[in-house]
Amino acid sequence: MKALILAAGLGTRLKHLTSNKPKALVEVSGKPLLEIVVENLKKSGINDIIINVHHFAEQVVDFVKVKNNFGINIEISDETSLLLDTGGGIKKASWFFEEEKDFLVHNVDVISGIDFKKMHKFHSENNSFATLAVKKRDTARYFLFDSNNELCGWENIKENNRLLSKSFTDSFTQLAFSGIQMLSTEIIKYLDDKEPNSITHSYLALSKTNKVIAFQHDSDYWFDLGRPENIAKTENFFKNNHINI
């Protein structure tokens, strides 16, 4: 299986930390986020990775070269001329997955203990178009899932905005997206051709007729490193639990 690491974002939430470098190279315990994610993917046997770049793109390219591609096959999807968002980024990098049945998409500013092999097995057994890693946690935006674990909507509770993709007969569950998704390559032809574009509306449209399901991983550790205050918290967690990253 192959993977796409989404590393093109501006990192605006990290403020001063990304004023002279991309968020992919922001360090946690002395190690850049990109390196942490790549090594985590390698542990699951993923040795073919494409990384999208935009903000300080040349620094990411140079870093990968210095690391000798981490001993695996790494390609770059260049978005320096236009930042494409998640949906557009997947669409642009789609050539890399032409021979694959499924592929993984992983945000560069996320560190987790998710078992990617287990997630892939779950994805395959459910014959899903898209499998979204999700947790029960407090946030402003949620994906909504019905009793069959299938996507039925999205909402922003701060803005009191809710979008439903299909009707349901019972209650739904609010789950927060973890920035990791397993996709069937079939989904690529259904993604919006507009540039740039978010993938949320594509998922809502697809869920009307195809399986977009939740992979709930509440027992796994998970950290969003998109905010400066989360870096020390994450470092303390790994130190206190004697986990090497």
C-alpha cells in the first residue's frame, strides 16, 4: 500500500514556528513532524510515499534528500503555484496510486498510535470507498455517523451549521476527524475537479450512494501538532510513557 502525506499547508496555527520553515519541519522532541510520520508509516510496511508541498517547499524537498528518502521510495507533489487543499491535493497526486486498490492519506501535523494494518483490514472488510479515522473528543467540527457506522452528515457546532447527506431513522454519533483516511482509488474519479477544494463535500456527496465509514480509535493516543501549545503536551506524553518517536 502507498500513502500521501499532506504537508503543503501554511501552518498558520503554529504562528512564529512557521515564519521561516514549513510545518512539516516543526520539531517534536527534536525530530521534525515529517520524519515522525514517515517512520510511523514505514513501521506498517508502507514504503511508497508521496508528499505534497507548498509553504517553503524547497526546505521539505532538501530535507527528504538529506535523509536519502528515508531508505524508501518518496515522490513530491508540487503545489507551489497553488495550494490545493485536501481534495485538490489528493487529485493532483492521484497518478501515484494508479496501480493500487487502496491508499492512505495522513496529515503531517498529526501523531497517533493508530494501527494502519488494522485500519486497512477494516476498510477492506467493509468494502468502503473511504474510511475516516475518528475519535470521541471535543472540537468545533464533527462528522456525523448513523447506527451502521456510515457517514450521514457534518456539522460545525460553533457556527450552528449542519449538513446532512442522507436521512436516518435513529440518532447519529458525533465523531471528530483525526486527519487520517484510508481511500479506495475508485474515489479519485468522484473528487471535485475544482482547484483548490476541500474533501468534506465530496465525502458527503459520496455517502449518499457509497460507503464512507468511521474507523473509531478511541483507545489510541492521538495528537494534533497544529498548535504550539500542543507540542510540549505531546513531548511530555511520550516522555512519561517511555515511547520513542
